[in-house]
Amino acid sequence: LPIYGRVRLFYLDTGAIKSAISKDGLAFTDEGVRISSADAGFEPGALSVVKVAGGYRGYFSNLEKPGVTADRITKTATSPDMLTWTVGPTITGTSGTITGGASHPFAYSDGKAIALYYNGDRGSYYGTLRSSSTDGIHFANERAILQMAGDPQLLALSGKTVLLYYGFQVAGHGFGIDV
């Protein structure tokens, strides 16, 4: 994330979400653990962050591992400075408003609401889903975006154009990234 002429990178290492900072986007200085497995209550996956009033809100799910079946749990966290994070409520399952489970969340904000894009299973449907929230915790209006797609990431261009990048199994070519 760009911050005051620098770039902050969030990454996974030894069961935790860590961060590093860079002035040029090439050379990074490690800043340490931001959210540990103990903080999250599970081994966390990637962190997606949006700016909100008073700081930042992040979303992450439990890290999925090949061959391991587990509930898709997504939590939120808040930070005044992107360094100190307070893990907030679980937003999936019986304790959250996304009742079907979600993983690999990517948050996008227009300054008024947060749209959360994520992987999910809904009966015979597997793919990218989207829900929206005005408070960052309570989500509604879930809708299917792309069947059999996963790991959504958005990039805002000029105007109102937004690109959606996603993982996809391309027939005869294997797994790849599409837009």
C-alpha cells in the first residue's frame, strides 16, 4: 500500500502476517509481525487493507493448504497506522454475516462502502463472490461474480474503471491468471 511516498508490503512468513517498507518499491526493510497466529486464532493468509475513517481496516482468512479440508474463516482487523493491528470480529460462519464461509478476501472501498470479494462454495457453485458493507463488519447482498475463479484482486484505473484479476483453470493450458 502506498503511504507517504513509501510502499508497505504485507506478506506471510512462519505463520504470521508481516510487513516491510520501501522508498522505491524494490528494496524493502522488514518491520516484523503485524498479525500472528495467536492474534488471529489460526494461521492467517494474506491481508487486504482499505483506508477507513480513523485509519485502516484489513481482511484475512485462514491459510488454505493443499489436501487439508477446513472451514473458510475470514476475520477483520483495524489499525490506526498499519503497524499495530487489533483483530476484530469473525465475519463468516455462524458468528458473521457471510454465513457460507469465505477465503482469500480482497477489500475494495469507494470511500462510502466496502465491497469484499472472496472465494466461496455455495451448493453447486464454487467461485468468486462479492458482498458489501457500510461499517466493514456486517456484510449483505452476496452475489456470484465468476464461477470457478478464485483469489480475486482489484486494481482501480482512472475514472470508474476497475480491473478484476483472478486465478482460473484454462482448458488445455493449466492454471493461470486472467483479467
